[in-house]
Amino acid sequence: MMNVLFMLLYFIIIVLVIEISVTLMKLTGLKSTVARFQVISMLTGTGFTTDESKSIIDHPIRRKISMFLILFGAFSLAVIISSISTLLTDDLRLMELSIIIGILLVLTVLVKVPFLNNRLSNKMKSEMYNHYELWEHPIEEVLFLEDEDVVMEIDIYEDSS
């Protein structure tokens, strides 16, 4: 029974990490559906090769968030495997896990509060503006592209008129 409780608590931690990460990705300008899919993809190590992943790789702040998620996903897999192997022991550290869940719950609520959400968004924009060169910004953001806008590459040759 304790192992089931441990797995449930760890699942809650994973869900909270997903929610916090999705909110942070949305604050960088990513659409909610894209953010959720990419966060889950990075966490599980699957599906991150889609065209949408380019919007993560091309953005310095999103790249930092994604590095955390990839490492946390690998760590989570190790924790789940080790917890399955501790089925024969009683040392599951439920108190420590409960404290982590409490901290993550508070963090989840904080990043979703509109006032803090706006401050965090402005901080990320400021970070991009002050600490990254123009060439490091995603081209879509530099050009202020909307959904209906496109970027095209057109080759112009010397003999073209």
C-alpha cells in the first residue's frame, strides 16, 4: 500500500512540474497547446522531434526550461524504477515527498497568479532584451509575426531580373 501511495505522490509531483513548466513556456509566448505537448515530450523523451520543437530550441529561455525538463524526466524514470525495486522495503520517504509536493503546489499557484504571471512575463522579456543578442532571438519574435504571416527564403541569383 505504501508503494502505491509513493507512486501516487510522485505522479502528483510530475503533474505539478508539468503545470509549472507549461505556464513558464506560455509566458515566453508559446501557445498553450504547443507548450503542453512540448513539455510532456521533453519530460518523457518522446515526440520532441516535431517541427514545433524548433520554437523551443531557437529561444534561449525556453531552451533552459527544456534542459531542466529533459533532466527531470530522466531523473523521474530512475526514481520510478527504484521505487518499483523498493517494493520489498518500507523506506519510501513519504514525508519528504509530501514536503516536495507542498512546495510544488505553492509554486504552481504562484506562477498562475495574474500579478506574478505578468511580472514573470515582463522579466523574461527583459532577460531576452538585455542578455541576448538579436541573432539569438527566434526570427518570428524579431519580425513580430502573427499566425497568418510567413517567413520565406527566396534565392536571388546574379542573372535574375
